Amino acid sequence: MSAWKPRTPAVAVDWAIALGVAAALLITGLSGPPAEPVRALTGYALLAAGGLALAARRRAPVPVLAVTGVSAAGYQAVGFDVAAVAFLFAVYAAVRAGHRVATLVASVAVLASLPLAALASGLHDTGEAFAQARGALQIAWLVAAAAAGEALRQAEQRADEAERTREETARRRADEERLHIARELHDALTHQISIVKVQAEVAVHVARKRGEEVPEALLAIQEAAREAARELRATLEALRDDDTAPPRGLQDVPQLVERARTFGLDATLTIEGRPQDVPAAVDRTVYRIVQESLTNVARHAGAGTASVRIDCRPDALAVRVDDDGRARADAPPVPGVGLLGMRERVTALGGRLRAEPRGEGGFTVQAELPVEQAS
């Protein structure tokens, strides 16, 4: 496990700790006996550097470990009898980030250099027993800091593993449910749609063979059955292949409008702006909105004309479908499953949907889908 990624609150906490440790080290150094000016300035600078380096302990734990260790040995060498508190924080951070070997090497080097630095400056010349006790205390504090870092690292690893397990379980269940839905759709709909398609094609073939005029309604049924079979096949492939099959989108809208004309509807399509690459979810939703709107017009509106307008903007894609059907502003229709499904799709993408009767008569469906925020 590498160094954990800092977030904005964590950076603020790191700076607070760094400033607090630096202040504590400086106060401890100032409370000691006065030193020569050059040594004093050097010692204060090393004390401050060791504490402030902790601000980067999450982003660069090993360099911070080296800086705090060198600063601790440095201010001991110039005569400042101050505990290596900053180095303990650095040990904790480095072990938590998984750098155990580097921490061990740095700790051994610091434990070896601190007594030498103290002897060079004349500190701790009170006897061997005192030096041994001080060394044991330093080792104990280092072990405690390393143990705390290791304990938290293990806890984070267990939490990450538990999260991965939950995600894998959820993904596996979603895959199983997707395949179950595909089987149900295949068993429930494929056979019936195939029968309708075959019967319509046979009827058209027989009529043409007899030289009779094929009714427009029969041709519309034939085309609708073919389209339903294609849609169902694409849906089943998408469910089984985990959305690897390319779904229908904006480029297929002209086919929807053309097919609506076979139902006797005077449908027009206007595309403003330049179609651009949009997220796949937005592309699919545009197609579904136009498809559902035109289907509702053909089934329920009793309309003679319908207009589809798509406005391609840099930051959004707007869709509007108007008809001149029976809908009136004073008697709005009850939203059906289709309208509710459209609203759910649009809302999930952070967009807005308005579906209501027009003041001049007829019905309008207007949707605006953000392009940059959707995925």
C-alpha cells in the first residue's frame, strides 16, 4: 500500500500538526540554556525545519523521514537538548504509508547518530547509566510510533478489502440479474413478436401476390414488428454482453421520424447546431425520448403533425417534440409509464424534463441534458 492520497481537510490537519510541532520544538529549545549566537540560530532553524517538514508527510513520507532525522541529529549536535518529536511523527507516517524498510533504516541511523551528536556538543555527560536509559526510552517511543502506523495501515487495508469485496459481490449480483432479465425478455416477448412479424409479412406477401393494394396499416404493422424485433435483439445483446453492443442514439433519430410517417403522421426533424460526441448515456436518452414521444403521439394524441427539434449546444443537448393532438391545457393527461421512464432517465443525468399540454393545443415534451456532467 502506497502513501494515502491527501484531501483538502487532511492537508489542513497536516499543516496544523506541523506548525504545532514546530512551535513546541522552538519553545523547548528557547527554554534551555542560552547558546552562542551562531549555534542558536542554527539550532532554531533546524528545530523549525524538522517540525514544518511534517506538512508533507502524506505526500512524501520517506523524504520527510530523512529531513526530520537529520534535523534532530543537527540540533543535538549544536547543543539543543530537545526530543526528536518530529521524527516520531515521520516514523508513524512512513510506516502507515507502507515504507517499513526505509523506516527501519532511518530509525537505526538516527538512534546511532543522536548519542554521537549529543557527545559532540557536550550534552548528557552525566554517565553511562543515563545514556542507556535515554537510549531505551528513544527506542520505546520509536517502536510505539511504528506500531501505531502499522496498526492503522492494516486497518485501512482491511477496509479497502472489505469495500472491494462488497463491490465485487454487487457486480456479480448485477450480472446475474441482468442475465435473468435477458432470459425473461427472451422467453416472454421474442416468440410473440416473431409471430406478429411473420404474420404481417405473410399477409403483405399474399396481398401483393394477388395484385391487391396493401393497406398502409398492414405495412405499418410489418415495419413496427421488424423494429420491435431489432430493438429486442439489441436489448438482449446489451444485457448479455454488459453493454458492449452499440446502442441506438442520436444518429438513429431520423429513422424514428421516417418511421412515424408510415403511421400517417406528418413528422419533421430539425437539428440545430453541429452534432458532437456526447456521453453514451445522453446519446441513448435522446433516442429514447424521441422514440417514446412519437409512440405516444401515434397511439394516444390523435395528432396530424409532429415536430422533433434537437439543439446541439456546447454544454447541453436540448430535445423538443411537439404535436397538434387532443391534449388541452385545462385537462392534462395522466402521466403513463413512458413519461415516468423519460423523467427518470433525464433526472439521472442531471437534466430537466417538461412534458405538458401546449397552450395552443397539443402536447410538448422538452428535455435538456447536460453534456459535460453526464457520463
